[in-house]
Amino acid sequence: MAFEGDGAGAGEDLGGAAELMGGAGGAPTGGGDGGQGGGAAGGDGGDGGAGGGGSGVEQMPDWFGQVSDKAGDGDTASNRDWLASLGVKDLDGLVKVARDNQRALRESGRVKLPGEDAKPEEIAAYRAAIGVPEKPDGYEIAAPEGVQLNEPLINALRDAAVKHGTPKGAFEGLVGEFIKLQMDEAAAETARQDGLAADWMKAQGGKADEQLAHVNTAARSLGLTKADMTGMRNGMGADRALGLLAKLGAGMAEDVMLTGGSNRFGITGAEAQAEIDKLKMDAEFIGKVKIAGSPERARWERLNKQAAEYQAAKES
């Protein structure tokens, strides 16, 4: 294995090249006297440098001898072996390798994680790189059609997401999935309550319509809103809520509330008098009051009794 140059300098290059090539060219692997012998061999080959090249082994550049032939910590090969494996022929080739690697790293989109002692600008750069909005309103949460979102809760989550450096895509995806899960859960609960209501209706048999009328009477008398009714359905269960209101409505149809096992008119004397005054203006109702045994007659008598007791209590 021949190298350009002669004398002691060439001998030193030979020593490094031999280790790089693993002795494939038959060159001595030691220094000292071996290096001198290598120098002599170089002299013989100097007359016909082409002869050295003709040995079939590629000649390595001079600067290879200045590259470490020892593997560093965590490396499986020395720098010299690594360069040889890349097929680097000159310094320009080495520079090209470095620039290509730098370009690949830059284009790969890799982001350096900030350490504990990272500067604010490093943290800001990292957050921007992974897509953390600068302000909470940078997160966009679209409500599904027909669904009213809990905006105070969503806004609180937005604030927390910015605080903890949550990427825009991750936050929006997570919240979107959470909303979907809540909708699925609500749909399942609605189906369950519908089943309870259907079972209750079936249990009423031929009186189902009458019982529903009692439920409506109770709801109107108590001033229950749709939200109130939904709350009772979800809190008590549709079957229990229907049963309770049906019983209340049945009592209210006769203007009574059942308490303690005894019948008692469910309004005050003042309210009874106000109701009497209003009903006096209802010609249809007054007409039915004249019919013995009619519900209107029973109601009228109870109202008057309650009003009379109230008036007597005031005068006593």
C-alpha cells in the first residue's frame, strides 16, 4: 500500500493508514522501526508511483492522518473509519457531508426541547414551533349543529391550554372528542329515560291518557318549566317523575293536596278569594257551578269555604 510523500512524514501517514484499512494492504501496523521500514518501501515505490496504485488498494489523502483513529464515547467506529465508510475523497467532500446533514436536520422539522434553564425566547420559539397559540382565542372549538356549548367552561380550558403549552391541534382534537363523548352519553341517557317512560305508560293501561292529563295539570299548577321537567326526569327518573306528578295532578283536579292523610285545600284564604273574584267573570264556569255534582260546583264550594274561614280568622 503506497502513499504520496517520502521520508519520516510519509512513514507517519503509513502508520495511520494501515490502522484505517485494517492491514488490508499488508502495511506494518506499528510505529518506530516499522515506520522507518515503511519509508524505505516508499522509496522503492517512488520510482513508479503507478505501481503502488496498481496494487488494487485506493490511496488515502494526506489529511486522513490528522483524523482520530480512536472511537469516542458512544461511538462504534473512529472518525477515520467513519469518513472512510462515507467514501470522502477530499475536504470539499467532507464539507458537503456536513452541509447535507445540516440541511436534512433543518428540513426534518425537529425542534429542540427547552431545558430547565432555557431562556424565555427559547421557550417561546419551542411553543411556536409545536403550534401553541399566543392567546386563548387562538383555539377554535366549533359547536356541533344544534348544540349549545358551555362557553365559560370552554374558555377556562382555553386559558389552561395556553398556560400549559398545549398545541392548537391537540387541544381542539381533544375537546372535540370530549364533546362527542358527552353527546353520546346524553343520547344514551335519553334513550334510557324514554324506555322508563314507555314502561310507565304501558303500566297505566287504558288510563294512560288520563294520567298524562293529571301530569300536565300538576305541571301547570306548580309553574314547572320545560327545564324543570327535564331536571325531574333526569334526576328522579322519567317513571318516578310521571308517577309523582300524576298523583299531584289528580288531587289538583279536585283542588286538593294530600298531606298527612287528610284532605286540605292547597291555597290560602286570600288566594281563594282572588280565585273566586276571577271565576265570577267566567260565564261558562258559573254555568257549570249550577250543575249539582259537577267538578266546577265542588271547586266553587271549596273556594268559598276557604275564603269564609280566612275572613272569619281575620275578624276574630
